[in-house]
Amino acid sequence: MLEQLIVVLTGILIGTISGILPGIGTSISLILSVPILLQLDVPQLFLFYMAILSTAQYTGTIPSVFMQVPGESNSMPALLEGAKFRKRNLSSAAIGLCAVGSLFGSFVAVAITYLALPYVMDSFQIFLKDNFRITLYGIVLLASMFAFNKKRYLLNCSLLLVGYCLSLIGPAYQAGTYRYTLGIEQLEHGIPFYPLILGVIVAPTLFAAMQKDIKVTFVKEKLTSFKKVLFLFFRNITSSFRGAVIGFFSAMAPGFGTLLSTNLSYALESKLNPNYPSKKIVAAETANNSGGFGMLLPLVLLGIPLTSSEFILFNYLLEAGWSPFQFANLENNALILMKTLVPWFVFVNCV
């Protein structure tokens, strides 16, 4: 219990920092946390990831609203609607509304999982078939063409091709030899994962963040009381609930995750309530956190990662001893989900 608490609190701290700092998302936070990841077992890896993900989803709202700087990729609705609160010196009300909405979204996500999971367990057997998995991974790759780099298809296709070529380096199991190692013994087991992602993902992202000229301005205002925040939330609870349900299911779309949850919920609320910033921002933020839990289900139950951060986590799950064959044990995986992840997920959102 104490070890789990330390893991979760560490994840919360890292998630808080990654959400507030522009450009540092969940994937890069995981990469920079590799020394920690290597010390964790399978349940702790899930807890650590969930803590970072849930916390970064919320804390990314803070710079978006207060400073008009997006904290992470899902923060655009908070930035757009937060500007309207900011003009009226109500930034703290927007932050509080997002906080309560995030907590409410976690309860809705847990309720949906608890009520629906027993009835759909048998249907999950189809996901365990190899042909279905290959098809699903193909969909993830195809979705990557549209989800990243502002839909620059040629660039995304080139990056996927580079990744495939890099994966060829190492053992050729059928031939019993090694390929493309250039005689370097260290490459016989493939390119080491950690140095690769440091060079390909972390270094370019940090360099790009350093090149941005961000002008930050703060607005001095009085804090909104928590009582008023609750009153504002309950006035918009229908929008929050709608966002939670949409976010939970849409986050399971391969390749998109909570990015789709947030923007889909925001787009719908903008159609239904175009003149109510509070409804739009709470719907988007609730969808964000609810989707964070929904996105975990295919990975926890079936071993199918859907986003870049989950692919990174998946690599360390295997290193921690979770065999791919173990994913076929749905009952055991569901037990880990409900008894280990659910209580801590609610705890993280309460914090």
C-alpha cells in the first residue's frame, strides 16, 4: 500500500510539471522517467502512467486559462474558452470548474466500467484473435497519419517508414542471423529503446520548445470561492455528464485517445450551447479525464496500446514480465483493473 502511494504521488508530481510546462506531454514525461519505470512492477507501471496522464490532463488547463499558453495537446478548448473567463477576471472560476469537472468525469468513467464490463467480457474474445490484432494495429498506423504534425501526410508517412526501417535492425529470427547491424555487436538485439526515443522524440521536442517566443502575461484577480465554483458546476452538470460519456468511449479510437475525446465533446457542446463558455469548457475537460480512463481499457484488458504514450508504457510492461500471452487471461486483467487501478484513479483525480 505504501509503495503504491509513493508511486502514485510521484506520478502526480511529474504529471503536474508536464501539464504546466508547454510541449511536455505524457509521452515525454514517461521517456524522462525511464530510471523510475525500470524499478516498477506491472501494477505499479499502470498506476504511475495513470497518475501522470490524469494529472497532466488537468494541469494543462492552468497555463491555458491563466497565461493563454497551451499546456498540452488537449488544452485548446480550455485556451479558447478560458480567454472569455479571463476578460471578466474569472480565470480562477474556470480553473475550479475544470477541476470539479475532471473529478466528476472520473466517477462517470468508473461507473460506466463497473456497470458495463461484466456484460461485455465475452465479446472481448474477438480482440484476442491474431487477425483482429493485426487489423487494429493497421488502424492505429493509419490514424497516426491524421493525428500528428497537423495532418502533414507526407511527413507522417516518412516518419512511419523510418520507424519501420529502424525496427528491421537486429535479429532475423527465421533465418537465424542478424541483419543491418554493420558488424556492431551492440545492434544484434536491435536499437536500444531508451537512447532511440531520447534522440528521436525528446531532443527535437525540447529544441522546438526552446525556439518558441512565448509572451506570458498574468492577470491579477481575486480567487473564486469553492462554493461558487460548485454552484457554477451544478448549473452545467448536464454538459459535464454528456462530455464524460462521449469522452469515455471516443478515447478508444486507435491513434487519437483523449485528443479526440476533448475536441469531439467541445465541438458538440459548441453546437448545442454556442454562447455558454462554462458549458463548453467543463464538457471538454470532463471528456478529457473520462477519456483518460477509457483509453486504458484496451491496454489493461487486451494488451493493445492505442497511443504513443501507451506504446512506450507497453515496452516497459513487457520488460517488467507481463508476457503477451498473459493478456489472454481477461478475468485476471479485469481484476487488476477494478481492484488496483479504479481506487487509485479516483484518488488521483481527488488530489
